[in-house]
Amino acid sequence: MSARFSQLRVVTSARWLVGDLAAAQVVPVVADLGLDVPADTTGVAWWCPARHAARLAATGRAHVFTAPDANWQADLLSRAGRPTVAARLADLPGGLTGRVFAKVADVKHPRVPARVWADVADFAAAATGAGIPGGAWCLLTPVVTTFTAEHRCFVTGGQVVAASVYLADGCTWDHWPAGAQPGSGDAARFAQDVVDDLPDQPPGWVLDVGVDTAGRWQVVEANPAWCANPYHADPSGVVHTVLASQDPATAAGWVWDMGAAPGAWRRPLPVRGST
């Protein structure tokens, strides 16, 4: 997999993230603040926010990002016992009433977090106000679950290759120094069972799982790998998953839908070295 890429550019101001991914020694890692783009991006893979991915496309840099699509995510959650509806923002509220867990399926926006909302109309108003296009897919479930612990699992080729706690007993991942965090072995085993039951799946993706207040393991959500915080996960597994999520040879059917990105995110980047 790494042979397809000459480098992984990590678009962040967090030096620890660049250092962690570089420590994997899978492929050369380059720190990138996302202020411009190299003139030649041949062989480049990216770890970057969705905003940067959208700007790359606007700059004319054809790049394959894959992600779990909305209907696939809805099926995943429904299979796991949380009946979930996938619908476009413009079509909401769509019949659901009362409190609802909702998220924009294909992008994370700070003004529209994945959380429990008072009702569908409240979520729709927030998403619209944040500039999310009406055609963006959203996920909604009336089943509200409280988790006491949550773990992120990186999945490549149907195998869980890295995992990390990111929430446990009210503490977030940065509460623990690396190596001192609660283990994720049980989370990885549960996630693998979930993955093994899937009829199909993206080539590289992230599965978040958690323990509810009754002590049961449950699926939390799925996310693209190329913009997922690795927390304390093994850097090698993380990098391999990020690279797998951008492999043109396995991308068919899983290409990320940039249509959920607000228009303000689609400004071209300056090209370094251009005149």
C-alpha cells in the first residue's frame, strides 16, 4: 500500500500528531499548515480536515478520498440496534419527532456537532445556519444512547489494525499520557465482530464503539480515516488505514461526497511555486 505514496502530508498545527504519524515509519510524513498546496502532488496522501479536502478539489487537485456513505452508515447503525434514517438536509424533518441524535453524514462542522438535539427542526436550523447545503446527507436516530466509554478503531481491508480510547468515565483521551490510557483490547474485539458481519465496507475507515450505561458494547458511529483523530492508537495501523482510504485501486463505490461541504470551504488554495 505505502508504495503507491511518496509522502503523507498532515494538515494540522498539532505537532504531536505529525510526530506520532511519522514515528510509524510507514511513509515519509510532512507537516503542512494547509495554507497552500505543492505544485506537484503526485504520490501524495493526506491526513487533513474535510475543509482542506474540499479546497484541494477546488484547486483542481484530483485526489481520491473514500468514506462510509450515508446510507451505508444508516444500515450499519440499524444493524447494531439503533434504527437510523439517512435523509438529505432539505428533506428534513421527515416524520421524526422529539429528541433525536443527528449528524451531518459526510463532514464535521463545529457548529453542527454529532449529538442529541431537541428535535429534528433544531438540528436542521443549525445545519442550515452553518452553511451546510440542502443536498447534504444527514443521519438521524430517535434512539438516544449514553456511553460511559468510547473507543476509536481503524479498519483496513476488513481488519481492525489500531484502536484507542477517547472517552472514559468523563475523561477525554488527553487526560492520560501515552501508555497510561485504559486499554482498548475489548473494544477492538467487539469492533472486529461488527466488521466481520458486514457484507461490504470501505477499504480504510474508522469505527467508533462504546460501552453504554448498562455495560453493553455498542456501535457509536463510522467516520472517514483520513480526517480522524488517532488519539493513542498505534501509529502504524493508523497510517496504513489513512493510506488505504485514498487508494484509487479500491475506491470504487466509496468516493467521499464533497457535496456536504459548505460553499465557504471550497475556495482554491494558492499553488506553491506558481507564477
